[in-house]
Amino acid sequence: MCPIHLTKNKNLHKVTDMTRTFHSPFPSITKQLAALGERLRNARLRRELTTVLFAERLGVSRDTLNRLEKGDPNIAIGTYMKALRVLGLDQDIDQVARDDVVGRKLQDRALPPRRKAQITVAIEAATRLRLANAAMLENENPRERNRQALSLLLKGRRKENANGEK
């Protein structure tokens, strides 16, 4: 037999033993919700919607609408979304948390350090070689100097490639 049918009628009102609890939000959140409610109220008034008509379109009671316009934190976010939709402001919700500056900084901090581009490494190596051998190459002709510089550059690249393959 079904356990629901076995219960006495006096216990039917208690379907669950969990009670609904509400926690008071931080004061800053309370201020933000009050400001949001005020903005929604102003938007309703600019559109010349009565509380009766607006509550009807939202599918809530006038009491719930009054609490929404006061920024009651116990009003469901879906109700706020419906209010934005009825007022034609539902696209504004897409801007919430769009640019997560703190999250991006934390994410960037966790990334491994960037490797230098191969061309930058080669240029740095060539510059070091050129400076180190500048005294030796000063007295020779330009063609010979270019040949030796290219030779040193290729040796450096071979060494880098050998180190990278290990």
C-alpha cells in the first residue's frame, strides 16, 4: 500500500519537515535591491502602468509588487526578471557580471608564464653574439663580417634546437 494513503488526514498538511528560512542580506545588498526596486517603480510610472495592471502582467499580487518595488530580498529573482521583461528592460540583465575584472586577474595569475617567441630568442642570441664578437670583427670587410655573424647565429640556433629537443 502507498505510504501517502496510510497517513492520517491530520498529518497531510505537513508534507516536509523542512521549514523555509530567510537570512537577512548584507546592508549593501539591501541598499542595491532597494535602488533596483525604485528604478523598476520609476520605469513603471514612466510607462503609466497602474499597480493593478503591472501586477496582473507579472502574475503576482499587488502586495508582492509592492514588496518588489521596495526591494524585498525574499522576492524570487524570476519575478524581478518578469518585471524587467514586462517593462522592456530584460536586455539590461545581460550586462550583469559581463566583465569579471577580479576573476580575470585571478585567472591570469594562475596561468603559466608565457614563453618568448622563437624569433625574439633568436634576435636576442644574435645580438649577444654580435656584441661579444664586435671587437674581433671590426677590422674585417663587411662580407666576411656578415658571414661570420651568420655562422655564429646558426650555431646558436642549433644549440637552442638541441636543448629544446631533449
